[in-house]
Amino acid sequence: MSQDQTAQTGPDLTQGVKLSDFENGKLSGHVGDQEVLLAQSGPDIFAIGAHCSHYHGPLADGLVVGDTVRCPWHHACFSLRSGEAVRAPAFDALTTWQVERDGDRVVVRKQIEPTRRQRESSKGEPGQIVIVGGGAAGFAAAEMLRRKQFGGRIVMLSQDTAPPVDRPNLSKDYLAGSAPEDWLPLRGDDYYREAKIDLRRDVEVTAIDPAKHQVKLSNGEAIPYDRLLLATGAEPVRLPIPGADPSQVHTLRSRDDCRAIITAADGAKRALVIGASFIGLEVAASLRAREIEVHVVAPEKRPMERILGAEMGDFVRALHEEHGVIFHLEDSVERLDGKRAIFKSGGTLEADLIVAGVGVRPRLALAEGAGLTLDRGVAVDAYLQTSTPDIYAVGDIARWPDPHSGATIRVEHWVVAERQGQVAALNMMGERTPFDAVPFFWSQHYDVPINYVGHAEAWDEIVVDGSIKNRDCVVRYKQGGRVLAVASIYRDLASLEAELAMERAASTAA
């Protein structure tokens, strides 16, 4: 057998399959050497690439909703009709095939060539859109503008030296040494040139002039805009303690930050991670993969208890301890003396590498200077527009009216930022599309993924289905009997179903 044949799974769909062979409306097979998913939605049957274009998640384990299919791993969403990635974190479309019915059999014929309808520019469409920020939200907005055939100019201004990168990978596989650097860019340099996106790296925007519709750069240049998108993101909180020199205490936000940690890890024997946040613990796991002794110090009783509750917090601690991480909880670093950390408890620790993961703060200086309304972030409406006409805000800085919780919220999640960038792009082009996606994030600790949908700042009940200890569970966070958020471990379909239930509940309430 050839390698291609060996890789083939399921039946040859060109020979046809019976409808009775479908399980839960889905069937995996192949066309030639390509894996294909058959999915049924009502009376219609579609054929689409079997794996998500984000991290190659198996769509056969996902959820069909209307004429879309959702990835079980990170909740990307694809149109079954066109293959388009209609919801981040995926951006690349999937291949689709022509499906024919022959009695009770379904036959897949030829691949459908993608078609792009020419879009006519509207009278009110902006001539130039400026995006401040080169992270998740900024990239997603620029990509969506060009995907929807926006014909005007796009200028993206980024403080980073790197092009937009897959930031979740910085604290995970790339830092652990199991992913090459060429995995990091969301798109290669050729993409920006071919898409006519004027990406300017390593530039600083110093001010916004709403009256003149301009942004000003540190070099004195003024760039005009018809629509402006603020996607300035957040910056790591620096330790306000003696001896915490930025050249010695690393933080992780950019590719350059990650490179600096990797360089410092080379030859290091012991690392100190200050803070038991998601980022802090992912860094701890990655450094353990490099066989470095890792200590974590944090003031809380349990890691991540504020977000996940006591039982999940105990599980996360035990998981890291299984892999050799040493915790110093209910303690903090009072000062640093070179490589020596002095704890509030009186203990000390010598470390070759120190990483601080004590949270981030939104970058609000530009918004404040422009006179935008602030509310523990930049206040935006359901369409992600700020208090000032023609200026939108997305990502870590945006506080928006969340239809699911009924509160105005600001969250620092990668997927939320991407989806907000996509919606803002549509609205800057003249649409009126509300942002109503359910917040979602994932975190990876060794071989254990934790998915989280919804948003719960407080709860009065936690309901566990399954076993947290056995790494097979759904955890529901409730307030007044209503589910605000759901965390899961190896219950991918349940996570998707929880997301869908929250969407439908919000739609009914509206």
C-alpha cells in the first residue's frame, strides 16, 4: 500500500455510502488522498475538508449548527456550503466537494472551485482604515476587510518588531521547544504585500486627533483615517518591588519576549515564576519541558481559583506538581537581590531565570488622550463603536455590552479579540452587525487542555459532571440557577453544546 492509501480513513466517498451509515449526521471518508467529512443539515448533505484549518482539529468530533460545522478544539466555525472560515480562530477556508444523491446513497463527485462574488463599494464606504495594533484583533480585522473585498487602503500600525503572530503558542509549544518559529506568523510577509495591507512594524502611535481624523506617530508623521480601529491590547504588569529590573525579570507578551526567555533558559538550572495565572502556569509547564527546575510563588491559596473554583484549582496544582513544579502559595516576593528572591514569609530562592506572570493592564493612553469614554477599558456599543464617531475599539481594551451575562464586560481572551476584530471590520465597512459571540478561551497544561466558554466573575454554585481528578469533566458555574460559564476537560462536544446553548439563550432573551 502507498503512503497515501495508508493515510486514508473511512470509505471511498466517490463510490458512495448509505445514509444509514451516518452517525449523528456525520461520516468521515476520503476522496483520493484527501480526508473528507460528510455532514447532514436538514435535508442537505455537504462534503468538506475533514480537519480545521487552525490546528487541524477533527471536524467529525465537532458540532453541526445549521449549515455550519464547529471545531471541537478551539471552536472555529466553517460554512458547509462554501468552506469559508466564518468564525475565528481559523482564517483559511476548507475545500468543498459536490454531493449527489442516488436513492439512499450519497456520492461525492468533484471538488468545487471557490468563487468570489465581486462586491460593489457603497457610497459611504471609507477610503482609508487605520488599525492601531498588530495583535489578534488588528490582524483579524485587516484579514476580514480584504476577505470581504474592501477596496480602500488599510494601514496597520504595530509596536511589535514581528508581524502578527499566534500569541497562544508563545507560552505553549514554541516556548517548550516543540514548535518551530515559522509556525508563529499568522501570515507570511507575502500576504500583506499581496493583500495591499500597509503593515508598519516597530512604530509608536503617540496621539489621536478625532477632529482632524488623524493619528500621529513618534516620528512626527500624521496619518489620516476615515475609520480608526483601536486594537492596542494589553501590557504585562511589572513587579512593583525592589530589584525587579526589567532586564532581569522577564514578562511574556511578544515574540521578542519569548525569544528572550528561551535565550535565558539555555543553560538555566532553576526558574522562578512569579504568579499562578494561566500564562504563568503555561510558562512553568514549558520550562519543565526544557527540564528546568521550576518554582511558582503566588499569594492565592490555589492557582486559578478565582476563575475556575477550588476543586479545579486543586487539580491544576496537583497536575503541575506531578510534573515537578514546586509551589510557594500564600506567599509573595518582597524584593529581588540579583538572582536571589526574598519571600514575604522570610524564605529565599536562588534562580537563574525569573518570569513574572502577574496579569496585564489594558493600554488605554491613546483612548484617554483622544477623549474617548472609558469604563475600566474603552466603552463601546454592541457594534464595537466608541463614544467618538468613526473610532472603534476591540480586544483587550474593549468593554462591551455582553448579551449573555447582561453586563458590560472586558475579557483578555485571544479568540474574543479575533472575533471582535472581524465584527468591527464589517461595521467599519458600513454593516450593522452586533458582537454577540460567547467568550471562549483554552489553556494547555502538559497533555491536559482546559476549555472555557462564557464569563463568570462570581457564582453561587458549581456543578461538576464527571470527574475533575480523572480529567473527564464539565464544570458549570451558576448564579441564581443560570449557567454563566462552563469549563471542560476532554469534553469537547459538551463545550460546543454549552456555547450553543448560551447563544440560543441570549437570542431568546433579546
